[in-house]
Amino acid sequence: MQTVFGEAVDRIGGEPISARMARKAPIRHIDFSLIFTTACLAVFGAVMIFSASSSKLEEAGADPATYLKRQIAYIVAGVAVLLFVILFDYRHIRGLAGVLFGGTLAALTLVLTPLGTVSNGAQRWIDLGFFQMQPSEVAKVVVIATLAAYLAERRGEVRALDVLVCVGIVMAPAVLIYLEPDLGTMMVFIALLAGLLLVGGARIRHFLALGGLGLVTILLVLQAGLLQQYQIDRITAFLDASPDVRSEAYNLTQSKIAIGSGGLRGKGLSGESTQTSLDFVPEQHTDFIFTAVGEQLGFVGSAGLLCLLALLIWRALRIASMSRDMFGMMLASGIAALWAFQVFVNVGMSMGIMPITGIPLPFISFGGSSLLTNFIAVGLLLNIHMRRFLRT
């Protein structure tokens, strides 16, 4: 009798009270643990960027806090973007996925024109004057949203044709990114394709077919000479037991020395960390930021950082499991796959167990486009969590 009466009260007005409250005040269901973890990672990253770059900048006669100030500005902009993302219902993105995807392809095409900016032999940025945008970073979230929207329509019934469509969605931006060149982001897209197909309901035979197709493609690329020799050497350096430390294995060797020298508690954030303060590790404030963590904070600091990143990924997976609609589940799962793959590859390449690729460590590596993209991803997760009680 009490249960029936409770259900009647709960459905006054034609819908559950929880749904009405979620619609009127979704902020009541915000995930504070995700916000706390994101804030900790952003602060952690800013501190490590300053520590990894200050000595080099000071030696060059520049402001030691240059990169720190820029990273703080990116964090402020990222928080603003996050607040904007959580204002609207994430389910609207499902209908806009095609438009966003088309705009991303247009931006990636502009990068390859004279409007693109070249740095270190790669053409990956568009100079906006006050900010250099890297469309390939934003493309990660857009591809996740596009694949999630398409696979949500399949409702777990994925056919071979659907797999081919998903491959086409990923390959369109991947080819443009390959021309920049940016092999690291291409690897991210392949991981996103595999992860979302797995969650979306693809069969084992589909993955076997994709694996065979991928192997054939790699062989054709190598035979056709589409990869430069320096790219092959850089990717395969970690497999060589006695690599040439004067060329392709220099980064890898210095990286492992830096992490190993940190020991249990590290050398501290002062100038005693020789590999970092004397600039032995190239690009240490960006792709190789984990080497500074390993040397200066040691095993304890590195483990603490990995725990924060693991908590971030766990929250994404938890939100995916709580989502009431297929699109929200796919979107959150794709974000979890994005972060998990980037953490594994970035930390792995610093330790010599993965190929050296230009993949940033989420929230830790210096870079505006990467940081803003990660804040967008957090905003989407908060959006899904806040509106998980709404009817689909």
C-alpha cells in the first residue's frame, strides 16, 4: 500500500519528481569528485610546467614564468569553456554532430594551406594572433561525438556496413592529420575507433577484419615509402636493445635516465634535478613532462599523478554506466578511451615501453589546444552526469 502510494506521489504531474527537479536544476547533480580531480590535475600540470621550463627560459634571458603564465591563462579559458558546455543539454550535440564534423574537416584542411603555421617541421596550427589553435586536438572530441551519434542510432546492432562507415568517419580527419604530419593523433583516432566500436556492439569478426585491414595498410604504407625514415626510426627506437643514443634514441635514453634518477621521493623541484634543470630532455614541458615528474617527485609523486589520472578515467567510465541514453554512454566511454590511451602511450614512451609519438599527457603537458579540449571533455561528462535523470 505504501509503495503504491509512493509511486503515485512520485508521478504527480505525469513524470517522476526526480526528473522534474533534474530538468529545473541539473546543477544539483553535479559531480564534485570530477571537478576536484580536474582542478588537482590542472594545478599539478602548471607547477610541473614551471619546474620543467624555468631554468631553460632563465638561461635564455627570458621570463622564467613565461610558460606558467600562459598555462594559467589556458586554464582560466578552459574553465570558461567548461561552464559554457554544461549550460546546454548534451543531447543537442547528437543532432549537431554532422555540422561539427564538417567544420572540423574544414579547419584541418586550412592547416595545410598557407594559413597554417609550421613549427619543428610540422604544420599543425592556425595562428589566431592571440592564440595558436591546433584543430587536431579539438578533432578528438568531435570524432568521439560523431561516432557516438552514429552508433547510438544502431542501438547495439552494429553491422559490417556500420563498421565501414565508422572507419570512414575516422579516416577522413586522420588522412588530413597524417599530412601535417602527426602520427600520434592518428594513433589516438584508431584507439577511439576500436573503443567506441567495442562499446557500441561490434562483433569479434569485425575486429578481426579491421585488424587484418590495418596490417595490410601498414605493409602498403611501408612498401610505398609513405613514412619517412626518421619517422620509422623514432617509432621503432624503443624495440632496439642497443639504440643509437646520438640520434633517434636520444630522447628515449635521456627520458629513462631522468625518471630513474628520481628514485623513491625524487630530487625536489629545485635545481638539483640535473636532467631537468640542465635541459637534457627535449620538449620536456610538453610531450615528455612525465620525465620531470619522475625526476623531481620520484616514484611517490609519479604514482600520485597516475592515481589522479586513474580517478579521472574511472569517473568517466562511471558516468558512462549511469547514463540513461545510448548517446551519453557512448560519449562518456569515448572520453574515457581518449584519456586512457593518451596516458598509457605518453607515460609508456617516457619509460621506453611505447613508441615515441607526439601525444600529450592530459592536463599536465603544456599546450592551449590540448588543455581546452580536455576541459571540453570534462564539461561533457559533467553535462551527462547532471542530466542523467532526464527522460530520453
